[in-house]
Amino acid sequence: AQKVTQAQTEISVVEKEDVTLDCVYETRDTTYYLFWYKQPPSGELVFLIRRNSFDEQNEISGRYSWNFQKSTSSFNFTITASQVVDSAVYFCALKTGANNLFFGTGTRLTVIP
Amino acid sequence: GAGVSQTPSNKVTEKGKYVELRCDPISGHTALYWYRQSLGQGPEFLIYFQGTGAADDSGLPNDRFFAVRPEGSVSTLKIQRTERGDSAVYLCASSIYAREANEQFFGPGTRLTVL
């Protein structure tokens, strides 16, 4: 069975602080994909990144970076120098042989000006 | 280009009524997905279509829920005899085709409230 755990329900940081959102996943499949989506107050899920199980290279995109570690089944997301516009709910998701996404329960990030 | 669109954005209905929720995927996307998101939770899979056929409907909670995609583009999620527990945001997503690697692009959702 697939499972995605986002243990942090809510996080608040002051603007310009760095913040890391944790994601731990479970699957028996050897081939899988991990995703992060952002859900701003408007409600529409916005795709941020996709990672496949064979690529453990960390990725950086502007202020965003992702750390994928198969040894700990984690796919953590760091925002550097956070901004108020980063305030949203962030979801980690897993996709295996099935085509649907398994989502975690999300982490609500509030960036305080 | 246009993204995934969903109508209506909000739907309020009474317990026992029938509702239809519509999804217009991104043009050219052959795979279409329905999810349901309850308050404070992540989206939960309901059903997905590859073309006109429902390739996986294992997430539909019971036989009151049904979805169609007759021409391989627009899809309608149908809920019969609505119950208060059906209240949620119903999200639609599409991808270029159904493959593990392909990201899904989500619409803004339809917020369904059953009184």
C-alpha cells in the first residue's frame, strides 16, 4: 500500500527565514514518482516538482530546493528566504504503477511579514 | 493556453438531490482524473479516464457516484441522492496521457455543499 506522511500540520515563519517541509513516503514499488504541489488560498493546486525513484540528485529552482533520500524514504522541500507569497498549503504526493496520485495531508505554511 | 476548468465553482444542494459537476481538461490531454478534497485533507482519488473509458474507478466511494467522458474530452461527475458527507471540494486534473511520470494539472475545483 502507498502512504505519504506530512507530519507538520502547520508552520509559521517570519519573512526571509528558511523553512523545510518534510515528506515521508511508503511504497513497495521500485519505480515511483514523487511530486510537490502548492495550494494557495485560491484553491488551485500548482505543480512544483516531480522526481523519479532512480534519480536522487537534489534539485534547486530559485528559492526552492528538494532533497530526495531513498534510504530514509523522504522527499523534503526547502524554501530559502521565504516570502509572504509562499503562504499556502503544500502537498507531497506519490505515484506508482497506478496512475492516481496519493497525497499527504498537507502542511500549511504561513509567512509572517 | 487555457488550463483545466470546472463548473460550477460552487454548488449548494439539499440532501437527497442529484448533482452534476463538469470538468473541461486541457486541450489535447487524454487522461482525466477526479479527486475529492475534504477540509484539512489532501485530495483523494476517485476515478480516472484514459480517453473515453474509465481506466480505474476504484476510488469512487459507492454506487451513488458515477462519471462519464463520452467524447474523450469533457467529463461529468454525477452524484445521486447526495448526503451531507459528500460535501467537499471536487477537483479535476488532466495530463497529456496516463503515465507515471506525467504531472497532472489541476482545475480550481467545485465546492459542493450538501445541506
